[in-house]
Amino acid sequence: MTDLLAHAESVWQSVVADLPTFTVEVLPRIDSTSSELMRRARDGLVEPVLLAAEEQTAGRGRMGKGWHSRAGQSLTFSLALPLAPADWSGLSLAVGVSLAESLHPDVQLKWPNDLWLQQRKLGGILVETAGTGDGASAPRTVVVGVGINIARPDTAAVQSLATPGAVAAMPPAGLAEVRMGVTAGETLALVAPALVRDVLRFGADGFAPFANRFALRDALLGRAVRLTDGTEGTAEGVDAQGALRVRTAQGLRTVHSAEVSVRPC
């Protein structure tokens, strides 16, 4: 039995009392757990499911970026839940808060979807939705994709996924740096039950219950940042909808996750 399979039962037991139709699946290899659940969602999936993979061959991040995944060296999983929040704004931040709080006190959040450890990327989050009906009130399934480095990834392998011509990113981090000996399966059992609860809470109450929790782990607060359109300023936290506030020479600017990426200067 693999490490992930050994911990799948405990994840299911922790969640099924609240979600009786919840299932956990573990696959040895797949293109992308999020791609698979999005395919199912478009075909009418409505039951809650967590899909984990020992290895992903075409993992996806935000804005089409690749995600390096090797068996035992990282944790890759996606969670699909039917959800109907009044406002979807801030969901990726709520997911990040949940994961960071479960992982380690030193884990911070780089707006809008990165987990940071000691100023380096530890993991990433991808949130997508699919529905079979029309209109804003139609039922939708949210697919939350999560990738967390367990061991520190090989720098050359990570650079091979970078966009040609892009500025080289800082070397990534691994959770084992602060949780020595931790495995992917142990990490899944650590984060998944709380993540299910927090996504459901977001569905009921929106971003408001997560705003202060995000502020405590905001890696960009008070730091000089540069937006992808060249604008520079100082990050001043997020607003009530989870949009980034940046103080520029022209005044306070509110930045939504669909508009830019942010990187410390």
C-alpha cells in the first residue's frame, strides 16, 4: 500500500460525518487531478470528492503555469464540492489560509494563490468552477487544486517549466525543511479535513471569516511590490473581497487576481 492510500481512509473518516456522500480517490498517475475533476464536473459531477495522485504528468497552476510533481516528493490533489456562495471573491485566499494554518506556523500566503515558506514558494492553489446550468444562480461545482512540495524540488526540473524569457524565480521550498520526515500522505491527512470545512464555510459566509486570518499570514503586507503592468507600490493588505490593495505614486489601487501577478521588488 502506498503512503497516500494509507492515509486516504483517515481523511474520509474525518469528513464523511459532515458530507455523507464524500469519497476519496488515489491514482498512481494522471495528467492533472484538477483537469480530471473539471472533466467530471462538466459531465454533471455533483458529489463531493477528493482526488489525489502519486504523480501528475501535466499539473496546472494559475495562468497556465506548469507544476512539477514527482511521486513521494510532492502532494498533489484536487477537491470538488458543490458550492453556491453569494460572492466567489476571495475563495483562493480562504483556501490558502486553511492550508497554511494546517501546515506550519511559518507558512505565509503570497497573494493571490501561493504558499510561502521562508520567502520561497512552498505550494500553489488553483480554483476553477464548472456548472451544467445557465445564470449566476445555477448550481456549480468548485474544483480546488493544491500542490505542495514535500521535499525541496530539483531546481533544474522547476526551471524547465518556466515560461521562456521569464525572470528566474527564487528556488522553491519543501515542507520537510520544517517538518522533518513528513510524507505526502501525512500532509494530506493534515490539511484535507480542515480544507473541506473551510471551503464549506466560505460557501456559507464568504471571505469575511477569513480576512483577519489571511492578514496574519500576508507575506506581502508592507512590502514593495511590482505589478505585471510595471506599476510599483507598497502592498497594504486586501479589501473585504480579497482584492490586493497597493499604494502607488498615483494613490491606492485595488488589484483583482484576474488582472495581474505580484512579485516583491
